[in-house]
Amino acid sequence: MGHLGLGLAAILLMLFSVTLGFMAFMSPAWISNDDVDAEWTGRVKSVDASIGIWAMCTKVDFDNTANLIPNSQTVDKFSMDDCYAFYSPMSKQIVRVETVLKKDDYSSSVCDHFDADEDRAAKALAIMTGIKTAAMTDFLTASCSSKGKAVVGLLASTNGLNFLAFVLLVFGVFCCRESYGLIQVARYMVNVGLLLTCIMSFLVFSVLRKAKISSMEVSFGPSVYMEFVSFFITCFAGCAIERYEVMVKKDKNSQDTDKRLEAKIKGQQLISRRNKADIV
């Protein structure tokens, strides 16, 4: 494979890696569940929940079998289909089950709500996601801690480094072929991104596991697999970048050697001409 072909392969690999990485980061589908917790049978009809590292989305329908609907309202009025951010303030409603169904309005983030009233927040979100209350409490405790925020920061940093590496790689292959400086920096960024991903993996699974162990029906979502694929593609991209860098360095060294030889030959020819002129 020629220089340009190898450079193009590295660019395409990095493009796929960056795309999958950003999709995994932006999607809340790291954990999925569509099973109603047995505790709420007769009150919750169905759930379809996706839980991520910075937000959760849920679609929940309630059942009137074992519920008293206040003020003669229909149970459909309590159906929810919304997303909730862990760290960003928002204007949302959540539904909780007591003797009757109740909606709570709040403008804080999930973590702020959890800090203010741990039991109410965990129980409401457990009902709406189908996760057991104890597991939801553990999950929110981990997600709202420095560990949960570190996961978000590490993944954001990894995606940022991979994107910058992709940009530098494009410029290095198409605009600055004579210099390997941009390629070298891109390779460093990819390597640092891979290191951060490894660290992030240990942290993220320790957080997600809190919700995953709720029941056998709770499963890892597509974001987990996209992140894994992105990691392995980045590994291949890093190898391609390194090979491309070696080829560019080799060509540059060869060109420099040729220039030195050419200069040496010209110098010898000039000396030879001067000697001939002196003899004459």
C-alpha cells in the first residue's frame, strides 16, 4: 500500500472511530430495560428505559388496576416519555406512586434532586425505569459522585483528542506531506486517547454495574458496543498512523540524503574547476 493509500486508510479509520465515539457519548443507551419491576405490578403497565453516563430516558405507561387516580383523571395523563440529565438543570416532571399517582415538578438536575431527597428521587426514577429502588439508589450514588463525573470527563476528553487527531491527520496527509510533525502529534493524541479509554472502561462498568445487577432483564445497550468498536478501530488507526509516519520519515531522510550528496557532488565539481583554472 502506497503512502497516500495508507494515509487515507488511517483517515477513514479515525473517521469511523470519532463517529462511533460521539454517538456512544451522546446516546443514553448504555443500559436498557423494558421489564416492569415486580414491586409495581398492577400500577406500572410498561417501561422502556435507556440509562447512560450523563442522562436517562424513559417511556412509562401506568396501570389503573391497583391505583387510585386523583381527581377522576385518566391514567393516560400520567404516561411519561422524557429524558433526564444527571448534571444539568432542567424543567421536567417525574411520576411517583404513593396511595395515588403523583407528578412532581422540578427544575434541578437528577443529581441535585437526589442530593435533596434521596429516597423520593431514587424511588420515582426506579418506578419509571423498571430498575429496583435499591439498585437505582446505588447507581445514582455512583453517577453523582466524582467517579461518575470522571467517566463523563474522560469520555469527552477521549472523543476530543480523537477528533483533533483526525483533523491533524487530514492536514498531514493532504496539505503537509513533506513534514511528519502533524502526523506525529496525531499519533500522540490517539495513544493518549486509548489510555484514557482504558481508564474510563474500568470506571464506567463499576458505575453501570449498579443498575445492571437489578435483574436479568436489564442489559447493556448499543452505546457500550459502539464504544468497544470505536476503541478497537482506534487501535487499528493508531497502527496505520504509525506506519504512515515511518514511511514519511523514511522518504524525508532519503530526500535529505540525496540533497546532501547532490550538494557534496556540486562542491567537489566546483573545487575541481578551480583546480583546473589554477593549473591553466
